[in-house]
Amino acid sequence: MKLNFPCEKEVLANCLFETINACACVFFFLCHMFKACRFQSVSQLIVEALFVEALGLLVVVRQVSTYL
């Protein structure tokens, strides 16, 4: 897939990032609500969510850089 316009690259990057972010938010919300994971406090949950979001951003940057 070859993208011709810079705006298409930005839209793709934003879409991928938002998808990863949404999935992480849903996972951690369900995990916290049902207490089915190792998190014991909200602060641990927030730190882990930020870590996953940072990893997601790295994945998006790597994917988009292949099209540049």
C-alpha cells in the first residue's frame, strides 16, 4: 500500500493510534472492574495503561515510517 499524500499518512497514523488506545482503555477498564488481573490500585492501573499507550505509539510510528 503506497500513500501519495501526507494527509493520508497522518490520518492512518491517527487511526492506528486511536485504535490501539481504545483497545487498551477497554481492556484495562474491564480488568479493573472485574478484578481479574494483578492490579491492586488505580495508580498501578494508570501506570500500566500509560506504558501500553507508549508501546502503541511506538508501533504506530514504526508502521507509518515504512510508508515515508
